[in-house]
Amino acid sequence: MNTPARLTATGADYANLATHVRRHGPLPVLDAASIIDVVERSGLTGRGGAAFPTGRKLRTVAGNARRSGAVVIANGCEGEPASAKDRSLLLKAPHLILDGITLGARAVGAGHAYLCVHEGRHDLLSALQRALSERRAAGLPDVDISVTEVPDRYVASEESSLVHLLNGGPALPLSTPPRPFERGVRGRPTLVDNVETLAHLALAVRHGADWFRTAGTPDAPGTTLVTLGGSVVAPGVYEVGLGLSGADLLAVAGGPGEPLGAVLAGGYFGAWVRADRFAAAPITPHGLQSAGAAMGAGIFLALPATSCGLAETARIARYLADQSANQCGPCLNGLPALADALTTLALQGGRKAPGTITALSPYITGRGACRHPDGAVRLIASALTVFADDVRAHAQRGPCQGLRRAPILPVPAPVATTRTRPLTPAKV
């Protein structure tokens, strides 16, 4: 299959600045209005989960920042346990990301930017330190970029959590409004973008909107990084053009390792899709939404037909409950109750659990300080629908044979407490 290589058009030494410039040319010299115009015409959307139009976000932040100036946050935390794309990009093409940060800052009138990664990622920190040192030696940057370590928890990389941390508080979500693009770091309008989005921005501004649209579809232009896992022959991170089918997407990783029952699309804030429906679905935000799923951060996990989808979802639900900020009722009480009910259904069976889940869900959705509880409820609801036959079988006859299989999806070990300590931005 012929897939375009843009972000991944790398050599072994691609992290080197000289190689980067030979491959892509020097950083474009464009004013703010020209940068925003190119990005808007390119049709680039966010690659961190929300798929919001990037050009519109730039224009909004720039408009809000005319008096106070702006701040840029590049989010490279990759809170999804099943995702590896941002880490791969930070290691292999840091200069594309740093170019995108520089151009984004220029577009919105920001003099300072923060590149956020989870704490303890020493290889990432070393790679970024080398890249920033190269750029300073070359006299390249025209924006001050600090690298900030963020607590390694799921909710810590939510955009309001990052703003809270950079303002001196704990990395916990804040109720909105105001949103960061209105008032964020130091009270200034703040552009928050995923690092992959910023790398695409750098390429679009370099090569033009028409070039960017030569991959993908008219409604979903460009390429995207995906993490393919579960029961596929060659799990890993791949770059694909948007718009290919689900079946073609799995073929990029060698295809299914065995017959599939379902695919988890969009990661742990996404949704389950039956394997046959996923195979026909276009891999675009709208195409996956029509199939009842989400693009999310480009995570696709294939589940064998012989595995228990309810048990896999119960493991994720417990992890999401453990990862909550414990700030409001839906997370503090609702998510553990949902995880308990789903675990009971998966491991013990019984007729009460499905009704308990259905009754609890309306009291959780839309009631939290952030979208964490909403994502968990969406995932669980999709499991009850896609694995409806299993729900009935578990309720009537107890656990299924799928429990004999080893777990398929990556779920980190539970943590004992929520770490909320603030971290001082570490400039490298």
C-alpha cells in the first residue's frame, strides 16, 4: 500500500538539525497573517483528539491576544497508555515540532512557549535538549521555548490541567469557561496544540496549503500518525493518509493476527466498533463518528473474536477510575461505581449489573469539571452495545470462555494516590 511519508520521511539521523534543514529547507519567513491563512486553507485539524480546525484556533488566539500577547503550549504528554505516536515523533523529528511551535507562536504573537512531556521521560528530555541547543547555536529560534515535565497521570495532560500547572498549581483540570484560548497561562490567551498538529503546521507553512491537501480527502486533508495495536501482525506507529478504510488501515500493520470481534477506535476515550463495521469505515473524524466511534489521538486496538470485550473494558474502566482527579462527584464516586458494576458483570455475571450501569451513566455524563468522566461513560456504553450478546450471556449464565485468554489491551498498573504536586517548568 502506498502511504505518504511526511512526518516519517526520516533517516537515522533525522533528529539532527542539518539533516532536517536539508530535507525540508529553512524555516519560512512569513508574517502572522500569512501563517494563519496557509493553515486555514490547508484544512489541518488537531491530531490530539478533538480534531478542531487549527487555523481557526490560531485566528481566535491571535485576535484575543492583541493587547496582552499570547502563550503557546505544545502538548507532548501522550496520556493515553495505548498511544506511542507523540513519543515517536518527539524522538525522530523534534525539529519539525520546534518549527511548528515557532511558527504557531509567531502567528498568535507569543514570545514564550512551553513544550510539555510527562516526567521521567529521560530519553525525550535529552533529545529535546540536544535539538534546542542546536537551534540556539544556529541562531534559529525567535521564540523562547521551555520544556516542562508534567505528572504522569491521565488527566494531567488535559489542556486546563497544563494551564493550571504552568500557573503554579497542581496538574488538575479546571472548570471552564474561561477556556485557555480566552485566558490561560498568566491570564493570557493560550494556544494549546498537540505536538503532531504543530509538526503538520510546520510542513503546511513550508510547502503550502495545496501541497498539504495532496494527501487525505477534501474533507479530511493530510496524513496522520496512528498507533496500531492489539491483535495485528506488526503493532506500531504508522503514518497514513486520511480517508483509507478500516480494513486498509489494519493492513498497514500486516492485518489482523486472527479473526477479530471488534476494534477500539480512538483509545480509552473512544469507542468499540464491530470488526465488520470498522473494516468499511473511512478513517476520518466524520467517517468514524458515523460508525459510532472517534478518531481521537489515532489509536486503534484490534480485539480477537475469542477475547472477552467486557473484561477488557472493565480493566480500562478501573484504570480510568483510578486516574481521576478526585475533584468532583462523577469521578470520585461515579467512575468507581461504574467500574465495579462492569467488573462484576465481566467476571461474575448476574442480572443486576447492566441495569446498574445504565442507571448510573446519566448522573455522570456532563457533570464533571472536565471531560474525563464523559469519556469513560462513552467507552462503557459502546461496550454494552457492541458486546450486547456477551452482556446477555454473562447476565444469564456467568463469565464466558474469553476470560481464559490473556488480556490484549495495555492497561498500566493502578496507582495508590493521585499526585497533585506542582512542578516548576524545567527550561532546557
